[in-house]
Amino acid sequence: MPEAVLNLLLIPLIKIVVLLGVVLLIVAYLTYAERKILAYMQVRLGPNRVGPKGWLQPIADGLKLFVKEDLIPGGAERFVFLLAPGLIMVPALLMFAVIPFGEPFKVGGRTITPYLADVNIAILLLLGISSIGVFGIILGGWSSNSKFSLMGGLRSAAQMISYEIPMGFAVVSVLMMAGTLSLVGIVEAQRQAHIWFVLPGILAFGIYWICGVAETNRNPFDLPEAEAELVAGFHTEYSGMKFALFFLAEYANMMVISALATVMFFGGWLPPFPNLLAGLWASPVLAWIPGVVWFAAKMGFFLFCYIWFRGTFPRYRFDQLMAVGWKWLLPLSLANVMLVGVLMLWWKG
Amino acid sequence: MEQYVPILVYALVAISFPIITLLLARIFRAGSPDPVKAEAYECGVQAETKAFDTRFSIRYYLIAVLFVVFDVETIFLFPWAVSFQRLALFGFIEMMIFLAILLVGYVYAWRRGALEWA
């Protein structure tokens, strides 16, 4: 087999299959983890009937959604109604293409990278793709011909674009420290600096994380699907597999936000405290731990935080939500860019 | 450009994912259509108007316009941030002037009440 075919087609195809499988598996079990953790936080047992300790619950849920009747409301714009779940699912999956899950390793003399591609505009690509998701939400809400969906879609669009700006500014301060848009490059910059960017960029991380939670429409920013007032927001009228796609996309987006927090602020696949414990991590016992394990541990922590928030915080009011985004986070993130700039100039002399 | 080939392949797979699942679900799903089921969710009350007739707050439009301004600003910041360590003090001051001009617009929008939601 010619080398080019192997490098350009076969290996990426294997990676794509593995990536898609892992992502969908994690998404499925994230729903299980969420229900279980929430249950324990509220002194309940959670799902425990399907399989041992409820382990098969996500599969049962998936099957149920698969065979459910698919209702389309009478007055709906049928084509747009059909398009919307795809418009939100495709970007959610696509964003995993550039996320580096670990350091390159060798299999049979061939270097394999545990990421699909390392492009030099990764961050720009991610922000661009993630913006497409807004279309899915607003079109889904608009095409349903339901007041609840329309209000949910409008709210969601306003919320997502409002929080995208402070998030962009928070990312800018990371780029200033790293000097590159490549995600692999950002992790490498943290390795060379012997410090995670969360320490100099604690403010940027706080802003990024708040915006990340708001971007994925999760508690306490889950206004678009505020069930007490809007039933289910933009997907009120969706059922069956189309609803499942909205659901999968939400959890996939949570994974992307968590993975990006790991890469940009917490050293990606690097072990913890690279500045203090470098000797410890180089010791023969701990050095064998693959980077993917560290990455998964950090990402898992952030995913837990998402669920933890849902179990803890009450929902914002819509005017409060807009005030937090435009009057607090935006000036704060701008000030943070200036602060990081001044500090870096001072540091370099 | 070679590293974009896997992304392109992956994009095709990602696009086909919802199409395939929706087509498969079309084969297996239950279906007993009923005009009552096709009504919009409305607590059992017959809807008087279509949802498309619903009026909504003009502020959503205002937020969208503000978003365009500030999103373009972030896009300008990205290349600057990447080469910040090379541009050093001169580039920093230049960008601060640019940000100050936008800040004037931000303060103006705030003073005019564009950020109030009431």
C-alpha cells in the first residue's frame, strides 16, 4: 500500500471511527452520570432498574428515542424544522477534529497522534464552527410554530451571542501568553513555561468558564429551556430522533467546552503542577501514565462541575443574565486583556 | 494544507451522522398520525394565531447589532494576540488606542440604555 494513502486516508479513517465511537459513548454515559450524580445530591437513587445499577439506562433511552413517533407540528416550516437538529449536531461533532487528547506515541515505528489534525488556526476554527450552532437553535425555535419554541430560540440566540464576546476576549489573553492559535502549540507553550496558564490567567479562566456554561445553555444559564416558563424552550415541539440529536449536541458541546478549558488553561495532557513536581512526574513509577489519562481526568472534573452547578445554582432571570454578560463580563474581560498585556511587557522588560 | 484532509473527511462523516440516524429512525419508528397530535403545544387550548405572528422584543435585535460590533473587535484582536510577543510595546499601545475607540461606543450604548432589559 502506498505510504500516502496510508497516511492520508487509512489512519485518519481509523482515528475518525475511534473518535466518533468514544465521543458518542461518553455522551451517552454523561447523561447517565448526570442523572446519577444529581440523584445522589438530592438524596435519591437515580436510575437503577435497567442493568446492574442502571448501567444500561443510556442504551434503553437511546432505543426508546429511536423508535418513538416523530411528530411535526401542523404549521411548521417542514424543511427548516428538519434542518435544525442537523445544524446543531454537525458543528458539535466537528469541533472534536482539532482537540488534542494526548501526546504523540509510537506504534510499530510509526508515530500516531491522538488527535485528528493539528492546524495552526485551531482556535479560530473552533470559534467559527461553534457559532454555527446558534443557527440550529434559532431556526429550530422559529420553525416549530410554537410560542414557547420561538421565545426559547430568541432567548438562546441572544444569550449565546452575548457570551461569545467575553469568551473571545478570555481566549485572546491565552493567545497572548501562548503566541499561537494551535491547540497543540498552546499545550507545548505551557510545557515550556513550566506553568499552567490558569495561574497567570485565573481571571481569564473564570470568565471563560462562566461563558462556557452559558454557551451550552446549562444551569444556571439554562434560560432557553427554562421548563417552568417555556416548557422545553426551542425544542418543545421536537420528538423522537430529532430531539435526541438536540440532546446529544448539548452534551457534546459540554465536552468541547471542558476539553478546551483543559487545553487552554490546565495544560492539556501535561501532569499537574509541571513547575513544582517536575521531578516527581519524571520518576519511573509515574512517568508511564499516558497523557490521555491526565487529559481525561481534567476533562472529567469539568464535566462534573457542569452537573454540580445544575445541582446547586438557581436559574438567572433574563435581565440579570444580559446584565452579567454585557455589564460585568465584557468590561472585565477587556480589562483582563489589558492587564495580561501590561504584565507580559513588564515581565519581558 | 495536508492536515486539513482528515478534517474534511471527518466533516463528511459528521454531516452524514444525523442524516443516517434520522433515516434509520424513519424505518424503525412508530407512527400513527393524528390531526390533534400535529397541533402546537398549547396546554390543550386551540391556538388563535400562528406563532410566527407573535411579536417579540426589539431588544433582541439591538443585542444582535451590538454583537456584530464586538465580535468583529475580537476577530481583530486574534492576530494581534498571536504576534503580541513580537510587537511588544508599540503594538500594545496601538491596540489600546483601537480598544479605547470601541470603548467609547460601548459607553455610549450603555448610557443610551441599549444594555438595559426592562
